[in-house]
Amino acid sequence: MICFTVYGYGGWVEAFLPRIGHATFMPLARMSFAVYLIHLIRIQMYFSDLNEGHGFYFDDVLSQFIAILVFSFFWAFWLCLLVEFPMAGATKVLVG
């Protein structure tokens, strides 16, 4: 889809994206990067705490997926709120 949009064949996507603007997606992009960083740490913490082998049963995998997802988004929100957004504002002031 990106290639089509770049070369002018994006259709409705090409007409839609300029209307919502670049600034609309910036907080979501920063938060998704924070989720990426935090989920790696959480997965490592989970597997390092296991005392015995882990079976891959559907219920266990699903519950761990949801738990890690909620945990990651919760802490990513606070990380962005307390670190990322103030640093972005300071950078904008310093760079001009």
C-alpha cells in the first residue's frame, strides 16, 4: 500500500491521509515504540521466573499474551507521558 501511495495509485488512502495529518499519528507511533521496548523486558522477566518447563497450551499462551499486552500498554503509556512527550517538547524548543 505504501508503494502504491508513493507512486500515486493509493486511491482513497492517498486522499484520506493528508486530511488527518501527520501530528495525529505521532503519539501513537511513540507509544507503539515504547510498547515494543517494554514487552521485550516483560517476556524476559516471565521466562526467567519459570522453575520448570513450560507447555504451550492454548489457554496459557492466550492468557500470557493478553497479560503481557495489557502490562506493556499500561507502562508504555506512563513512559510516554513522563519521559517521551516532555523530551519531545524540550527537543522542539531547543532545535526550534
